[in-house]
Amino acid sequence: LIAFYQTGSKLTKVGAARKMRLDANATEAGERTAAQVLACSLIAAVVAIARRVRCGDDAPAQFDDWSLCTGTVFGNTLITCDDLVAGFVGFFACCAGDTWASELGALSRQPPRLVTAPWRRVPAGTNGGVTALGTLASAAGGAFIGLVHALGGLAPGGSGGVG
């Protein structure tokens, strides 16, 4: 969580002057609003609470048993503790990928192409416009969150868990 917000806030400031010329909604300080923080945290908070209720104390995700849980609730297979950890980490990996792509992709020297019609070039800042730099930044953002989680679970006293 902290890794996502710290990197997102720092990347918002990278190339701020250029971003402000391209996008009237860009902010010089790169601050996140309370609504943005809530939007980027609510689902993860629900997953973390579900993990705490379902599994108890934090523990690193093991992912060593890929078989489905045998219990059922309303005829559906139970979600395992590891599934909830993966959901939490995956949520923030997606958020980081989106943020890194937006913040760094906007600085690309190549014009964006429309994701639904890649032969069409669009102005920077257009919704659905993608660049190679933004795509690479997205992958790096997601990988970074996964790495932070993995290292957190390996550190002495690190739980690697959620909730």
C-alpha cells in the first residue's frame, strides 16, 4: 500500500511542467485527493478485512497447494487465504501499473495510439491513448508491487500477508 502511494505521488511530479502543458487537470504538486485515495483503497480494504475474518493473523502466501478448497458456501468453492492475498497484491499491482503508465506514458516522445484502433494516432492525454513507454511503465509498476510483496514476506519478521 505504502509502495503504491509513494511511487504514485513521486511519479506524478516527474515531468510536471510538461504534463501541465498537455493536460489542464494536471497538478504541479502531484497530490492525490481524498476521493482518489478512497477509490484506490476501498476494494483492497474489503479484501484485507475479508482475509482477516476468514484467515486470522497475517501469514505469507504459500501458493504451494493449487487444489481447490473442499468446503462450500452457498454451493460455491471457498476462497482460500492465499487467494485473498493474491487479490490484495494484484489489486495494487493493477493500480500501480495504471498510475505508472499514465504518469510516465504522458512523457513519451512518440504520439499515443488509440488502444481500440492502434493505427490512429491521438493527442497526448487522450483517454485510451497508449504508448510503448506507458505500456512498459505499466508492466514495471505491477512488477514492482509484486516484488515489494515478495520481499516483505522474505524479510526477517516480514509477514507478506494482508489484513
